[in-house]
Amino acid sequence: MIAALLRLFALRPLLAITIFGIPLLLLAAVGLLTIVVLKILIFVVLPIVLVIWLVRWFCGSNGESGR
């Protein structure tokens, strides 16, 4: 079975690229997208939320936050 697949891929390299290449490219794209999203979350969203939280904490929500 493996020999038949190898022979098929040797005769039709475009088929081999299609079968093995597209999932690998998709996996690489998902990994890169995950890294970019995590970097944006850590370096953009988290500092903004932290600054907003600190400003609200320092500018005195002296019990006026609805509790």
C-alpha cells in the first residue's frame, strides 16, 4: 500500500503537493495567526485594560461603583 502511494506520488508530484502541501500550509497559517492574536492580546489589549483599571481605581470610585 505504501509502495503504491509512493509510486503514485512519484508519477504525479502535483497530487503529492496537493495532498501534503495544503494541510501543512493551513497548519502553518493557523499557527502564525494564533501567535499574532496572542501578541495583540498581550501587548495591546492587556495594557489598555490595565491602564483603564488603574485610572478608575486611582480616580476614586469611592464606593460609587454600584456595590
